[in-house]
Amino acid sequence: GLCGTDGVDGDLQWATYIGQSDVEVQAMDVQPTTGQIMISGTTRDDLGLGNYLPHFGPYQFNVNHGGKDAFVAVFDGNDALDWSAYYGGADDEGRALVRCLSDDIVLAGNTRSANLPVYWSGSYFHQNYQGNQDVFVVQFSLVGIPEWSTYFGGPLDEDLAPQGMSMPRDLFLTGTCGPLAPALLVNGTGWYDDVPAWRNGFIARFQVNTR
């Protein structure tokens, strides 16, 4: 459930449950100007929420797409549900972290689905699933308009860290990757260690405006 307090005397201001069953809330953030509260996580079942986003082409945000899907739910400054969305494919999405900056909401996590909707590329873009487990990134406006999304990964497992997402200005991601991933994850000028190893760490920075 979610709850709010006034920060002075500890009185409960509001609370709600999210979902019908098998819902795991994994992150939350607050938009400092509008006061919107956003939560994210994964679910195999019905969120039990209304106010879903309209379809994006053939993609539906109001249904589970198979296995465990990521989700994001956004509440307005009056603690009422503004909008919510599933994001997933035919297989499992394993982690979903949400962060907000200015007019943008970014949802990132892990996926084993080969059919995520990806669109509107920037300077880095993986249209296709790279194999095993990839990281995904999808950006929405504050009113839920999809702005861009991408796979981020290599042929083995990539794993976004449980606290592996930050948006102080741009978007930062960190986690672990398989030994064959560095050449695919490092784009442009940068440093990486391509010595074969079982696992490597990664850190990535995406410019929010240019992706």
C-alpha cells in the first residue's frame, strides 16, 4: 500500500492498496513541481487500476502481455490516480524502477521478452532483443505520452541493480552484464574492459533530451 503523512505530527493522510494479487512495488519517485507520485514494479495479475493510457499503435497499456510485466502508476497532487500502464512482452520483466525529472518519467528494468515496443531512437538504440536478459528503458511525458524506448544489452544476462537508476539531470543506469556485452553497451568515446570474464559491471548515461 501507499500512505502519506504531513511530516509534522505523523497523522496518516491517505493510503491505498495496489493490485489484485502478485504485485511487487519496487520503486517510487515524486515530481517536485506538480507533486505527482509515481510507483513502479512488476505484476503477473490485474493491477486493479483504471485510467490507463490509450493504445500506442497496436500496443495496449491496459493489459498484461504475458508472464510478469512491469508497470507504472502515477498519482496527481491530490492523491488521485492520474494514469497507469503495463509495459512488457510475452516473457517476464523482472525489475522496474521509475524516476522523474522535469517533464519526463523514465521506467527501466530487466526483460526476457523479445517483443517489447521500441521506438523513436536517439544516438543509442537497440530495436531488437539481444538475448537472455536485457535492460529496457522507456520514457513517458508527465501525462503518459510515450517518448522513446530501447533495449540495452548483449547476448548474455544484463541485470539492472536494485538501486541502479538515477536522474539528477540526465538518466544514469548501473548494473552487471555478461562478458560479451561491453562492445554493445559502450557507444562512442568511453572506456571499457573487454577482458573475458564471467560478469562485468556497467554504468551508462543517457541525455534525456537527445536520448
